[in-house]
Amino acid sequence: MDHPGERVTARQHHPVTVFLRGMAMGAADIVPGVSGGTIAFITGIYFRLLEAISAAPVAFIQRLLKGDFAGFWRSVDGTFLAFLLAGVLTSVASLASVITWLLQTHPVLIWSFFFGLIVASVWHVGQQVRRASAVLLLPLLAGIAFAWWITTLPASELAPSGLAFFGAGALAICAMILPGISGSFLLLIIGMYAPVLAAIKTFEVAHLGLFIAGCMVGLLSVARLITLAFRHFHDAVLVLLTGFMMGALGRVWPWQETLSWRTDSAGERVAVSQSPVGPETWASLYGQDPQILLACGMALVGVLLVLTLEWSGRIAERRHRMAGLNG
């Protein structure tokens, strides 16, 4: 897929950097409100990931079923996917407890970091629009409205059955691959976030297997649709995704007033409904230091991280062009 924001060849995506990007995606996917798709987009691997996943069904029929494993591996960009998936799984397995602890002990600072990350991502994704026009306001507003609606839905609860794990995987992965839509937040809304996180922590093979199977089905379905949408409606899709991220900013705002609570199936207290408030209001409600300066600093770190990733991507693209000219 020819895209102006991502003309980086497979040669330039070193396996180690792909693994690290996978770890960043996995860490983001654990946090309700942050999308791994956003991380993939700002780190320059989003379209390569879509192409690799979209090629899998055809490659399976034309290559793998005929015994051509090497051809199948090349068709699906196997080395790239393997290192990316290894990074995601490593991150989820090793950081699930750490990120949960950080969100419980330093929520303002962690959410501030993600707020800055998404603000800069909005700017980054918006830059990829090829031709601005008034018509694009429609998908932008639609994306903002949809994401805001999703993030204001009250959390419910499903019985953690095998079917629930499978369906949760399919739903979550569809959201995780879209910048701005948090798969883990959708899990929180349907009441499956705690059961899935518990299954990861205790390594419940049966439930994790069903969840992964659901992810595979959802991933193969949605990746092809997104790829086709980008090919035929490039700017409209980018603006829609920008709207998704803008609409999700309310969910990652560092200071939230909890309107109602409930106890989930794992015995943990879960916020059913929250609303963003100002830091002074938050401090008066909970009697805690709003940490405004530190929060601003963490938000700035998130912004600088995106800008650094974009800058490094431009340097890599410039070097590739020079290498092509010299060759």
C-alpha cells in the first residue's frame, strides 16, 4: 500500500525494533482507553501490519495448503509478524501486573502520559491526509461522536464462559487494530476486562486459547476491510480515525469523577461510570494532590515520544531514498 506517511521498506524494519514496537502495542492494549492501533500507526508499521494480515487467507489457500511453507511465510511477511507478535505477548505477559499497579497507584501521571500520547497522535495522523476538504468534516465529527459515545457507556458484566471469552477476543481485536478505539476499554464495558486479565496473570490455557481464537477470527475479518477502505477512501478513513482519537480524549483525561461503582466477577471494584473534571474539582472531591505540574510533564513526555518517533521515521526514509539514489 503506497502511503506517504509510511514508505519504509521491510529491510528498514529491523526485527529488534519490530519486537519493541510490539511491546509498546501490547502495553497500550492492556490500558483501557489506549489503542495498540494508535501505537502501530505512530511507529510506522500500521499499513505493513494490515497488508500482512490481509494476505493471510489467500496465502493459506494458495501456499500453505499446497505445502509451500516458505512461500506462505513470505506472503504474510512472516518474520515481521512473528517478531511483532512476540513483542505483544511478551509485553502483555510481563507488564499486565505492572501497568495495573501503576494505574492504581499513580493514575493521574499515567493517564497524563497517555493523554499527551494521543494528542500528539491526533496531530500525526491528521498530517497524513492528502487533500483537505470541507466534506471531510463529516467523518471527523462522526468519529468524534462515536468514540465519545463508546467511552461514556456504563460498564456491564458477562458471565466468563468459553463463548464469552471467544466473543470478547473477536470484539477486542477489531477495536485494538483501529487507532483511537481501545479494545481493553470495550472489554471493560462488557465486563470481560477483569476475567481476561486474570486469565493472563494465572495463565488459564483454555480461556486464553478461546480468547486468542476469537482474536484471530476478528483480526482476519477486520484487517481486510480496513485495507480496502484505505485503498478507496484514504483521506476519509484517516479523518475518521482522527475523530476516534479526539473522541477518546475524554476517557484518558487524568482527572475523572467516578459516578458509580460495582464489584465484578473477580471481586474487584470497577468504576461503572466516570466523567472528566478539572484538577481543582478532582482535588476537592478526593482530597488528593492533583499533581498538575507532574501531570503536564508526563503529558509532554507523551507528546515528545510521538514527535521523536516521527522524526526518526523521517530520518530513516531520507536515508532509504539516498541509498536508492546512490545505488
